[in-house]
Amino acid sequence: MWLFCGYSEEVFPIAFKSKILYPLIFFGLVSIFLGLNILIFLLLGGLAGFILQRSNFCFASGLTNFFMFGKTKFLLAVILLLILSSAGFIFYELFLAEFLSLAGLANTAVSPGLHTVLGGFLFGLGMTLAGSCVVGMLMRIGEGSVTFIIVLAGVLTGSSFGSLHSGWWQELFGAESIYLPPLLGWPAAAVFQAGMLAALYMYFRFRKN
């Protein structure tokens, strides 16, 4: 009892003043009540958000600065992100999907068409007017910006309305979805993807403004 009381007076106050204890308690409760998968997703999302916030990364600024001012710094970052994402998806498809008994990526390929071009134009226009993409919007809200809560409301409203008639657009204008691995095989598809992205990176990296 004496040892416990001594511990409570010396160790517990220090522990509760620590900035590490409360996140550990939170993550522990999440894993207990919501499961380990939710905890993993939460940690990965938090890590991604931390990296994006510290790097001030934004898709909108990367594309807008290139088309309006000719700057390629953030555009190169977007291409690097596509390269890393492609490597992650390939690793998932070849190793993790079967190991974890999860669905492959072939079923998630969406058919392109006129609706893709129109949707991209409207989405790009909205990003330019808002001054941020969805990633940047979430970062600004996390930083305490009230203005981007209005942007979030617009994103949710537009996405909700879009989901109601997206099937009509795909049936009317959609073409057959193109998924390279079944057509070329995984080795050739991976080399083609990496080669195209690497060529784009080298072009924008050394082009003259």
C-alpha cells in the first residue's frame, strides 16, 4: 500500500501531465471498442494528415500554380505522390489482397467518358474558387479555419447530389473501363505506369519556364 501510494504521488501526476499519455489512452479505447482495423486506419490517416499539413501539400495549388503561373514545384510533388501510390497499389494487389482475403483492384476501375471530363472541369473550377482541394480543406479546418467549413458543406452537398445521378452519366457517356494488368500483365503494366510517370516527372523537372 505504501509503495502504491508513493507511486501515485510521484509517477501518476507526471504521467497525467505528459502529452503522450492521453493519445495512448484514446488509441487504446479505440482498439478495444472499435477494433484493431479502425485503429490502424486512424493511425495511418493521422500520419498522412500530419505529413500533408507539415508539407503544406495541396493538389489545387500544384495544378493551379502550373496552369496559371508555370510553377512546377507542387506539380512534381503530385507526380511523385502518384508514383508512390502506384507502388503501394501494386504491392497491395500482388501480396496483400490475397493474404488478407480482400477484393482486388480490378472491380474498382471506373469507366471514363464525357462525364469524367465535365466532372473534372467542375471540380477544378471549384478548387480554384475555394483556393484549396479536399485535402487542403480538411487541413485548414483542422487548423481552425471557419471559412473552409463552408467549403466542406459545399463539397458534401455537391457529392450527395452527384451520387444520385452518377449512374445515369455512366450509362449515357461511359466507355468500357481500362485496367492495364489484365491486358498487359502485371510486370508490363507496372513498367508502363512507372515509365510514363517518370517521363512526366523528368519533363516537368527540366523544362524551361
